[in-house]
Amino acid sequence: MTDTATATTTADVARRPVRETADGTPDAGVDVTKLRKEILAELTYSVGRSPETASVRDWFVATALAVRDRIVDRWVIEHDSEHARPKKRVYYLSLEFLIGRMLFDALHNLGLTEATREALAGLGVDLDQVRGAEPDAALGNGGLGRLAACFMDSMASIGVPAFGYGIRYDHGLFRQGMRDGWQQEYPEDWLSFGNPWEFAHPEVDYPIGFGGYVEQVNDGGKPKHIWRPAEKVEAVAFDMPVVGWRGRHVNTLRLWSARAPDPISLDAFNRGDYVGALADRVRIESISKVLYPSDETPNGQELRLRQEFMFASASLQDLVRRHIEDYGDLRTLPDHVAIQLNDTHPSIAVPELMRILVDLHDLPWAEAWQITVATFSYTNHTLLPEALESWPVSLMERLLPRHMQIIYLINALELEGARGKRPGDDALLASISLIEEGGGRRVRMGVLAFVGSHKVNGVSALHTELMKQTVFRDLHGLHPHRITNKTNGITFRRWLAQCNPRMTQILIDAVGVEVLDDPSRLERLIPMARDSALQEALYAAKRENKMELARIVADRNDVWVDPDALFDVQIKRIHEYKRQLLNILETVAIYNAMRAQPMRAWMPRVKIFAGKAAASYRQAKLIIKLANDVAKVVNSDPTVRGLLKVAFLPNYNVSLAEVIIPAADLSEQISTAGMEASGTGNMKLALNGALTIGTLDGANVEIKEHVGDDHIFIFGLTAQEVEARKRKGFDARAAVDASPTLKQVLDAIRDGVFSPDDPGRYRELVDGLLDHDNFLVTADFDAYFAAQRRVYKLWRDRAAWMNSSIINTANMGWFSSDRTIGEYASEIWDVKPTLG
Ligand code: 26V
């Protein structure tokens, strides 16, 4: 094996999977010799390399192709056989699928991990190194995209026939580098060496129009509208099989890529204008070039709207074609098709389906609308006003003139309905209108998604309640049965079995291998939570995981952290509402206390941060710099004696999460109450035995209900209290004056203790906090600080800590995305899962 550069980490190499697999035996029934031959054949005939010259990446591709073949056998049977046609299919439309690496997903679900390890070992190749050679598919920003990936795994696992539809971005989320503690963005290039999991289908292409005009013709006395787009793009399909648990079912993730109808302008070329000859093609194909890297504010960018329309239109054309082939009549669409809109990003699909039904298939408007609403449902993932999508009417009119007409008509009919129900209520009409007036007219995509769907769901109990009370209050009043809650979940296959094999093995030994199929079996741990042998086994596994993480921290940050210290972890996108700043302030408070009393027996603690900031989000980037500045000072101060360490790990992604989560002791979920819709990292960490310190926000509320008040550290203002404080006008200066600890912390940061090279660096940040503390950091500081002291106290009693940790794992079964998908299936989609 030659030594070409790979992304292999120490942890990848050190990791060992569970001894037992799905059947309780090492990959029962797999013919290792045959598998080895298949890998070798792929290496020779598909990669074109010999074992002697193959790089780790070559071995990865060969292994992935061999595994893919086994998936494809089942895939083809399910998709091509007439009698296997499911009664109803789900189409999950999402602009983001944050899937990460796929090799271990496939191996684990097929029960092939150990056999593949053995097959490769016989060739002198290490599976863990091969695993590290796969680039992360980072086709998402954060929670919303990762949820879509977990849902794909769960739909395949419990047998919900489904297609995921998205965009095959050439460049996923930017790579985060650090220069002198500041975030730097670098392009991501996951496709540069090809993608062995995908099947290109250049023959599956759909025309996508933009611009032009609408022609109105007389069709036997009725007006008929024909959209004549000025510009055409082709959407081309790339398919990835998604194999579920035990390989019993395979779904499809179909990602669209933009292709120019004309590869080159020969006229321009012949004139000698070589750049101009390619200009149109480059412009058109830019639609699927990059994932929008910001979950900050997507509004207004024309390219983003083009992305949304291309993928929505291609997906609808594809599913309509399939439906007509299968059933011949679009009026039965809702009987056989459920379309889930993952946030408002695909909601242009609502007028697009209307256009297909009315303009292209001549259905009467009312009937088309009934079909549309019965087919669509919509998930809301954030209440933050700045995150609610809206598009300028002028842009929509220029790019999608027919859709704009349809939107006006939908709006007129909705408003008429509302007037009928609540005559004279003009404020109501303004609030539910699809068109936002004033400050330039805009189309509200949230309202479009809401009125075009039969069900609208929030992602945690609290979030759903707040949806009813705030953004959708009036729409909820008019459609009181439409909003429903579906608390998020995570796939335990990736977030426990694959990423934490040591712990998984102990759990299997304790409650039986059936736990891999039935997470509620984790509850059998409850009576064993005080069992010292179990506690010690889990502690030892966690310690080994921490050792692996420590090696990565040493590699990447050049800091040694003590695996016996408490690993206090905050990993997520950097946003003011998620309050990484609160965590840093507490870090400084501990640091101050240590300097004041250097010889006290301080509890060893490591603060670990990771997460990306949107490139344009100045404050978030400054918070990253502050974390790095604090790390630099704290880690090198001899008075601290190494008892407090701070590390900001660069380039947080799915693969890094898979290493950090199994190594965490404490999970930071400290958003301003009412602002985090759900959170899913909170679930992953609690499942892996970390205790949560958190506010009563998002799914933290339900985690608390499941694990019990004694096994979680809850602090701070509730959503209601946050609301009340904001209404009254919150005085941060008074809060700081009342807290000597906080005052000292802010003074130190403001005075440049952590930025001696540029003492004024944080003046604005601190003054800003005092003038307008929009996220109530100062209001919650004392409560947070006190909660951290409760953490210390419990950590000192290892048996009590491990008891709580086990109780957490034991009660997390409900947060499996299999449960979530089961609820979507029965209460939104009306689909019966065939398995599980
Ligand atoms: C967040 C923000 C924050 C401030 C400014 C603008 C802005 C725009 C978008 C977003 C989040 C986009 C949607 C999203 O990713 N939501 C996340 O969805 C997860 C899955 O449901 C959920 O667990 C997270 O709580 C939620 O933030």
C-alpha cells in the first residue's frame, strides 16, 4: 500500500467495532474469501490498480464498490419489479443532506463490518484506515441537513418507501481553517476523486425554465396559461442507494445536478471568443456548484432561488412521471404520494405542482388545490424572524412569472376564506397574507408552505407550542388541526453503534443484542444503573474514547488534555443564540478563580468547542477568536497547572462529531430559551452517556422529562420569562452590577487580558453586551455558573455520576429517529412501514 495523503485520524485507526453484529455473531454467514475476491476485482477492473500500487483511497473506492454491488442487488429488485410497487411513497424534499461518510453506514446495516475487516486484513489493508480515506459528504449546514440524513436511514430501516430529493452540490459546506485563531473558509471538494456510492443517470433529465413570459390563450372558452421561459436548464439525476438496518430495504437519495443544454456556444468559439463560448454554460451550471454556506439569512440571492426552483421542479416532474406511469391519473396523487417539505426551502414546489396540474394537465383550480394540499406537508425548523424566508416579488416576477401569478391567486382565495371566517379583521388579513407589504413587497415562503400543506409540524413540543403562539398564530386560528408536533430523533445506528463501538458492546452484554433492533430495551439498564461493574466498564470505555479525542486535540491544536479530566463539550454552529459566549464567560470565571487561589484542589476540566460560523457573521467569528484567545492564555498559564484546558477544534463536521460525542462527559445545550427549535446534538450526547447542562429549550425539555430532573442540570430563564424580560426591556448593566463574578470576567475580557496583542479587540463585544444583550447572556450567567458548580459536585462522586450517565442512556430510546419517522408515517403521510 503506498502512502498517499488521506484524512485518516488517530481515532480512525484506533477504533474497533463491536464484536457482535446484528445476529449476535461476527457477520454470520458472510463468505470472507468471496468478499475479498470482489474487492480485488473492483480494485483491478474499476479502479485500475494492482494491490501493490494501490493507495488507501484506491482501497476505499474498491471496498465501497464491492459493498455497493451488494446493495444494488436488493435495490434493483425493489425498484424494478412490478408487484413490489408500494402503495404509497414518501418524497423528502430537502436542500440539505448532511450525510458524512457512508462506508460504515452501509457495512453496519448490511452486517458486513467484521467480514470486510477480515477480507481487507488478508490483503494487508486496515479497514479503519480505509474508512478515514472517505471524504465527508457535507451537503448541509447543520441540524436541518443532518436530520434529513438521519431520516433517510430510518425510512430505509423501518420500511417506509421513500426518495430523498436534493442537490448534488459540487462543493459542500466550506472547510474551516484557523489562522491565528480567526476562522478562515476554504472550498470543500468532496467530489474531486469521484463518488463511488453514486450512479449518474444522464438520461434522467428534466427541463427547468426560468424567466420569459406567460401567454394566455383561449381554450374552448376557458383561459389557458402557457409559460414561455426565456432560459432552459437541464436537471440531471444522480442516485445513491440508502440501505436500511439489516439490509432489508433500500431507498434512493436522488440528487440533481444542473446541466446546460448547449455545452458550448459554437458561434462565439468560431469568432475566437473562447471564454465567451463557455460563459452561458458556466452560468447555468453554477446552480448546483455550491451549497449556500450560511444559515444566517438566505434572502435575496437570485442563485439561491434558482437552486430552490430547479430541485423542486425536477423532483415534481420526476414523481409526477412515476405516478402517471404507475397509475395513469393525477387525481389519485395523494393516495400514492406524500411530499415532505424540509423547511420552506422547497416550498416553491407548491405553485409548481399547481402549474403542472392546472396548466399542463388541465385540472380545475379547486380540484388541483385539494390535491396539492393533500399531498404536501411542511416542517418548520426555526422561529427566528430573520431566518424566515421571503423573496422579493420583483425577483419572482422576473424569474418565475407564472408561479407569481399562481401565488397571487392562492393568496386571493386564502384571504377570501379568512374574510368569510373572520369578517372585518384587517390585521388578520395582513398577517396571513402571502405577500408582505411595505419595505418592498415580498413573498412569505412560510405562509406559502403552510397554506399548501395538510400538516405543518414543529420539531419539539416547546417549539410546536411556540409556533402556534407566535409566527403561525393567525394561520393556526384559521386551521386549528394543521399544526402537529414531531419531536426530532437521531439514528442510533450511526450515533451509537458505529461511532461508539466500545460502549455499544457493553450495552449489548448488559441488555442483549436485541437492543440493536429495539432501542426501548435500553430501559433494562435502569435497575442496573448502580451496578459497579457496569459503571466501571462504561467509565473505562468512555476513558478510552477520551484518550482518542485527546490524541486528536494534541494533533490539531498542539494541546495535551488529560483524559481523566471532565470533558465539557459544546459542538454546534456558532450563533449568538446558542450562546457559546456564555460558556466562554464561565471558562474565564473559573480561570479567574484559579488565579485567585492557585493551590486549591481544582477539579480538572477540559472545555471543548467546535463549530463553524457563517462567513458573513462577524460576531460569530469574533466569538471563535475569543475562544481561541482564552485557550491560548489559559493553556499556557503555569498557575493553572493544567487543571483547566480549552480547545477549539477546527472544521467541525459529521466525522469529527463521531469522535467527540463518544468522549463527552458534559453536553452544553445552553441556548436562550425559546430560540433552539429542537437540537439533535443534545440527543446524541445524552445517548452516549454525557450529562446535559442546559436551558429549558427545544428538545432539552423532553430530554429532562425522560431522564428525570435529578440527572440533568437545568438552569436559567424559561421561554416565557425570556419573553417577559424582553418585553420589559432588559437592563444588562444592572445584571452585571449585581454579579461580581461576571463583572470581573467582563472587565478582564474588555481590558485585553486575552488579547494583549490588540487590547481593544473585545471592547465592542463587551460594550455591546452591556447595551443590548439580545440573547440574555448576562441574565443567565449566575444561574449557569451555579449549575456548573452542581456539575463539579456530582463529578467528584464517580458512582453517582455514572449512575446518572447510565440513567441518561437508558432513557434515550424514545429519541430514536425510527420513532420520529413512525409518527410522520402514521400521522402525516398515512404510510404503513413494512418493517420495524
Ligand atoms: C438559524 C438562524 C439563526 C440566526 C439567524 C438566521 C438563521 C437562519 C436559519 C437558522 C436555522 C435554519 C434551520 C435549522 O437548521 N434549524 C435547526 O433544525 C434542527 C432540526 O430540526 C433543529 O434541531 C435545530 O434546533 C434548528 O436550529
